[in-house]
Amino acid sequence: MGTAFACTGSSAVANASTGVVVSPVRDAETVAPSTREADAIAEAVRTSPYTAQVPANEYEVAGTALASSDPSWAYTELHPTVEDLDRAEGVLHRTDGGWKLVQLGTYEVGCGVAPSTVLDDFGLECPPADATDDPAAADSARPV
């Protein structure tokens, strides 16, 4: 069984010196990071506990974009370079300590961690706050 890296979107052309893709891939309100910023974001992804079990040469960081509403938030994709990985989406936040990968996954990425304006910028969707995935709660809400 492979490690799950999965996401939607397509990548743009990589920077020849770093191999890091710096163009946004979504039709959303984003801005492309500078090469320096993209490199720092890619390094944060590669050194994150979320990616620690996957060798860095088995994926590339692609499609990196900053939120227009708050450029201290970034979106990126992880594209596998081997067959047993899937693609993933990542949301990062920059603080005084630098960039940090705060969420990585294939579904509802950014939900619960990024502001709604940032999620809108990235074109990410989250379920309504009152939604539930608990089948027991859904059953208890049905009339008898």
C-alpha cells in the first residue's frame, strides 16, 4: 500500500534552478511567490513531520501560491515522482519562525486551520460548520 498524496489541479512550469513550481494552478485569488519564498515553502514541506515518512525525492512541490487576502498563507501541491504515491494538497502559514506546513491531505485541506477568506482565495471548500459525518447523529435526527 502506498502513501496517500492526492489533490486536484495541474502544475505549471518549474523554476529551472530549483525545480520548484511557483505559478498558481487554481482559478482563484492568489499571487505567485518569489523564487526565494517558493524555495522556503518547499523546504518547509520537505522538513515537515507530515512528510517525514516520504523521501523528498519521491515527490515535487508544485503549484505554490500565496493568498491574496493574506500572503502569510500558502497553498501547494505535492506531485509524486514514484508510482506508489498519490498527489496531495498542503496549506502553509508563515509566522515569525518561518513557513510551516499546517495541513496536508486529499480532502477538506485548510478546513479548520485557515481563515475563510484564505480558503476562498485558494478555491478550497469546507463543509458547513453544522455538518456532521457521524452516522449515529444523522440517524438520531430522523423522525421515527
